[in-house]
Amino acid sequence: MSSSNFPRLNRRGFALGIAGLTFTAACGNGVGNSNAAKIDARVDATLNEMYTKYPNTIEIADKSNGMLVMPLITEAGFFFGGGFGQGALRIQGATVDYYSAVKGTAGLQIGAQQYAHVLFFMTEDALNDFRRSSGWTAGADIGYVVDATGSTLSATTTTLRTPVIAAIFGQAGLLFGATVEGTKYTRIIP
């Protein structure tokens, strides 16, 4: 066979192909094929890591009405990007539902990252709104107790009055500034 039978690959095609492969690989992070027991084991490990590294989160967890624990979010982007992960909603220490998280982004971005995050529902209304929605999207009104760089922020009385508080930690990769804003959470059956 001659080389003329194969399509030529230009730079744009190559870049788009690499971006597609990166995103596909990132979304296939192993969590998507997990069953409930695997998700619960990852949630337990994530909570242990958070409590060990950021002890201020223990008090917040004790005061919360529920916690959504996302053990692994994988994001990748090449100008357009996205992220995916699965986790569990815990109320009084017990898993009550499982959720997927999906995020789409656009703008100047190249790379991939993985991180964990926990959403603390500090009011019964915030927890009920989350559970009743067919697809809840995190907004700009979320307070952070562990920021995108992993630095511990103080859990002040004002912070504790925020309806939803987020802790983002365990970041690895080449994209920076992880946030939960714009992430859509949907109940799933693992």
C-alpha cells in the first residue's frame, strides 16, 4: 500500500485529535464503571484524607445537614473542556443517594487535572433543594473552606452561615484554579 491511501494529518487535525483523546481518557477515569460499593469505598477514603489534612472540616461536617462527596473529578481541556466524576450524598454518615458531576468550560485552557471535593449543605433548605432538583448546578454563592490551592481557610461564623460550603483538595495535574461553579450534579443509579 502506498502512503497516498492514508489521509494527511495537518496540525489542526492533530491538535483536535489529541484534545479528543485527552478528554475521552480523562472522562474514563474508572469511576464511571463503578458500582455502589466502590463509590462508597472511595468516599470513605476521601473523607479520611480531608479530615486528616484539613481538620477544620470535621466541625463543618458535624454542623452540616448532609455532604456530597466527590472522590475524583477529572477535567481536561484544549480551549473547550469538561469534567466528570461520581460520588455519594451522605446524611448522618450514611449514603442516601449517588450522583454524577459534569462540567463544561470554554476559554483559554490546555491541560488536565484531577481533584476531590466535598459540598457541605449547612441548611435543611439547601439540602432539600439539592435533593429535589433533577439536576442541581453549583452557583457563585458557594463558600469555600479549602480553596483551589489546598490552603485551609478559616471556618468563621459567617462561613458557617453560608447554605453550601465547598472543600476542594487533592489536586494533581496541569490546570489550575479548580472550582465547583458551573458543575451540574445529577442523581444516578450505580
